[in-house]
Amino acid sequence: MTVDKELEKLSHSTPPAATPEARARALTAAMQAFDTAGNNALAPQGNAKGWRQSSIINWIWSPAMNKKFLAGSALATLLVIPAAGYLAIELTRNGLPIVDQTEIAGNLSRGEASKQPVAVAPQAPAENGTLAEQSVVDAQALQDKETPAVAKPGAARISEFDANNIAALTNKSEGSATALGAAKRSAPAAPGIAPQQQLAEPMAVIAPSPAPPAEGRVQIQLDPNRERFANAAANPIKSVATDPVSTFSADVDSASYAFVRRSLTGGALPDPQSVRVEEMINYFPYDWPGPDNAAQPFKATVTVMPTPWNHDTELMHVAIKGYDIAPATTPHANLVFLIDVSGSMDEPDKLPLLKSAFRLLVNRLKADDTVSIVTYAGNAGTVLTPTRVAEKSKILSAIDKLEPGGSTGGAEGIEAAYDLAKQGFVKDGVNRVMLATDGDFNVGPSSDEDLKRIIEERRRDGIFLTVLGFGRGNLNDALIQTLAQNGNGSAAYIDTLAEAQKTLVEEAGSTLFPIASDVKFQVEFNPERIAEYRLIGYETRALKREDFNDDRVDAGDIGSGHSVTAIYEITPKGSPAVMNDDLRYGAADRAPAANADTAHQGELAFVKMRYKRPGEDKSALITTPVNDGNAVAAVDAAPQDVRFSVAVAAFGQKLSRIAAVDSYSYQAIADIAAASRGTDTFGYRSDFLSLVRLADGLSQR
């Protein structure tokens, strides 16, 4: 009876708590015994060596259980092991890479376990069939280490032991960033959390469609293709009787051709809005006749030829060549590299390629040139104060140390770069900010208009701008164009190291050394000879007629040796291709032309150019009349470079879906280009032929 009472008393008593050391010893002994028993068992299916598939994990983790931070908490021990097992199962089941267990165990042994869980929504098929990436980060949970994040119903939640050492997820499809990269690029840092506490590499698991964001949560929805291009309608056919004058700004950018190449080699026709025909034409070097000296920095060569895609019209081809400064006489350069190091630049074709590109440029500069480096990601910072290229190793070392991370606050970086350029301003030299970015400005003044205003204010200091675009997926080409066009600048897109070599080394003179600013073109057509015209390209460069003589209006800039080509499709008077009816009351409007000086009656058009020499505020004028002496009777009679540039113009229009070339085949384009390829020192024209063939194949899918 006494024994029964004692037993009953003991049953209601609380057993003494085991010491941490005792718990650790017991757990270690149990796991080792389990391992021993497992090694004596038959080999599991698919494993000829007789090991249990989890034995290596237990073998590594067993010593870790002795660590004080786990031994002191039974709850932590019970949570860590099931979570790790569940993680391995989920990753294996969904075809994701398994994390490095050795690294995890090592971090556990150092007591570096992270307590911030994160719930991440999956990659789900978008309407267009690509993978849409979505990420949900619980900011409140990140701030409270003891409170786990609440996942959506049905979603798996992962505790990360050491986010900095978890392997990146592989891409699921070409052209789509990984969920890991997307979350890293777009998830804003939670307020009040130190950098070492934030989840740098969130994992992704398969989960249902994202629920509406709860209060205190930041939800980021990522489109796999967030690229932005300026939406500009194609130039219309204009009647000379009512609108005889065409005015536009010079454009020496080449970014569009690289966009097109990237799309076609990636297996897709380009977005028509990404195709700017004039940039495709001006991508190629041409042997246009240039001026003899710098006193008149341009020379225009005009050719009139039959239109290959419309036998009832003609092409008026205007080729401009700038004076080429000899390398020995190039002025001193004061360059500021403004480099985007935000999280969105953490892709192989972004910051790593950017660093290689700038190394090429530094090796091209002269010893007495100076380089400064400003970076921006949330906040701008000066990485390198003005340093002579004679100290090349110092400059290259600063470039090599650049690392991505953070959100993008480009406006502050632009201000800092211009301040540094102004501080090191070189009179009669080249003062230029070189902005390298994917164009993703999302912190501070980030609208195109705000940034345009900043650039316009700073260009008055006589500092030129070069904008280099990198990467794919979220490239903001519209913003890059806005900055370049409003900041005495030019834009290029660097998709490969070969393109960096072309832009920054082979064409360094035209990229860096300006010979004229605010270059404008105006063409007046003679209504007695020409009924209609259409400017091919330059949609984003159109100017008002009165802007031509207004020196306050900004326009494009031309560098040393630059060539600029403009092509008009013109309809002669009386051609069956005329689209506009004669005006009922148009006789009076045409009377002035009928009474005009007879010396001008044979002219087809009159080409005018305005430009300012660097550092000057007043423009100068160059004029060129166009008459029958500029015409050739057949396409084959036109100069070789003219024919090749016409082939490029046809290709660009076809990719832009311009109706005028609908019936003109890719094969016909390739035939003209192949016949006019000529000397192709760097293989650019051969590559063009490859792109035409790719476009032909893709268009027939």
C-alpha cells in the first residue's frame, strides 16, 4: 500500500530537468547507435555501397549537437533536425539543388544560425508562357528574431541556417532570372535591420498563387521581362505641298542594334519598340568622305537611288562624316565612371561584364588622363578620387573591388558624379561622365522627367555624358535614351565583351572626344520635283521647324570620326506611288515655288546642318544642295557602303513592322548586304548577314 502511494505521488511530480550536457550526450549516443545499426543493414535501393542516404548528414551534424547554443535549447534541437530534413526532401522533390551540408554544419558549429524565416512565392507560369517570379518578404518577422514569418495557406516555410552560404537557384528558362536573383534584386531592406541580419539569399519553394499582402508585408511581383522602351510611332508619309521641311537631331547612338542582336541570337524576334532604325544603320563604320580639316568638322555626301522595296519611289541617302582627330592630338580626358552597383546588377552580363569593359577603356587611355569612380546603390559614394592613368594599377584595383548590393538611387549618384567632374574640370579637354547601368532607378527622383531635369541642369557645365546599358530582363532603355538625349550624350548597349571592345576601344575617339554639339539637320524638298517623303528612323529625335535656328534647343553630339546617315524615301512628282491627293486650293500655295529663282528649279532638296563647336554657344551652318547630279540609275550603281546601309535600313524597318517593307523579303535584304559587304575587317557585316538569316527563320515559325 505504501508503495502504491509512493508511486502515485511520484506520478504527479515534475521530473528534474536534464542538464544540457546530459541531453547532448544522450542525443549523440542515440544517433551514433542509429548509424551503427544502419551500417549493418542491407543496402537501400539504388545504393550499392550500403550507406544510408542520410548518414553523412548525421555524421556531420552529430558533433554540432554538442555545441552550447543547441545543447542549451531542446526546442532548437527539435526544430532544426526536422526542418533540415524537410528542406532536403522539398529541394529533391522539386528538382532544386541541394545545399552544401558541410557549410551548414560548419556554420552551426560556429553558432551562426539565422532565425529569420522567409516565405517566398513560386515561379508561376505567366500569361505569355514564361515564368513569372514573385517574392513575399515578411518585414515584421525579419525585425523580430523570435517570431516566425507566417506563410500563406499551403505554402512551405523554410528556416535558413546561414543564408549567405546557400547555393543560388538555377535558371528555369532562358531569358528568365531565377527566383533567388529576383528576390535579391527587388526585395527592399527591412527598416532597422542590420546588414548581417538581413536575408541576402532567400530560398524559393513551390507554393500556391500569392495571397493579397498582409499588413506589415512587402510584396514584390517580378515580371520576367520588365524592359522599357520608348513608344514612338513610325514616321508618316508627308506631302511636300503642305509640309516641305523635315527637321531632326543627329543621333550617333548604337544601342538598338545590340538589342536586336541579343534578341535574335536568343531565339526571338525583337520587340518592335526596341528597334530604332537609325541606330542600326549608324552601328556600322562607313568610309564616307570626310572633311580635310577641323575648320569645317563635317562633310555631307548625298546619293539618290531607286528604292529596292518600291520601284515607284527613290531613296535620298545623306551621309555625314566628322573630322577624325589624330590620336597624338587628342585632348586631355577627365572621366568619371558612374557605376550602378545595386542588387539588380548582380548578373553575369551586368556588373562582371561592366568591370571588364571599363578595364578595356582604362588600358586605352593616355597616362596623363584622369579617372574617378562613383558608385550608387541606395546612397552614392566616391570609390576613387581623380587619379592619373599613370597609376593604372590603382584604378584597376578599384574597379575589381566593386560588388553589387542594395536598391538603386541613381539620381544621387548622377549629382555626385557631375560634382566630381566639375571639380576636376579640364579647360579645352574632355570632361565626361560615363554612366554604366541597367537603368533601374527606383530610389529617390526616379521618373524619367525628374532625371531629365537633373541632366539638363548639369549639361550647362560643359560636361558630356555617355550612357552604357548592361544586362537583360529589366533594362530601362527608355530612361537611358532620355539621359543620353538630354545630357549632351550618347548611348550604347554592351551585351558582350566584344561589344565593349568595339565601343570603348576601337571607337574610343568617337565615344570620348566630341567635335561638335547640338548638331541638327533640316531638309527642304522642292515641291516641283518631289511630291512626298518619309524619313526612315529618327522618330525619337524629331524637332520642330523653328528649333533648327534656336541655339537654345538641345540636339545630338558628334564625336571624332563619327559618321551619321539619314535616309529618306521620296516620291517623285507624278509617280503612281503618291499617297496624297492634290489640294483643291493648292495652286496659290505653290505659286512662290513657281516664281522661284530658276537656279533652284533643278534641285530635288536642300540639306542644312547646324552645329556648335565644343564650348561655344553660337551655332554655325553648313548647306548642301541635292540635284540630279547626285542620282544613280540603278541600285547596283550606288556606292558599296550606301547599298549596305540601305540593306540595314530595310532590315530595321522589317523588324519594326513598317508596312512599306511588308512584301520585301529577308532574302532580298541578305542579297543586297552580301553583294555590298566589301572589306569587313572586324566581321560586323558578316554578323549582320547571320542576323538576317536568323530573323528569316524565326519569322516563319
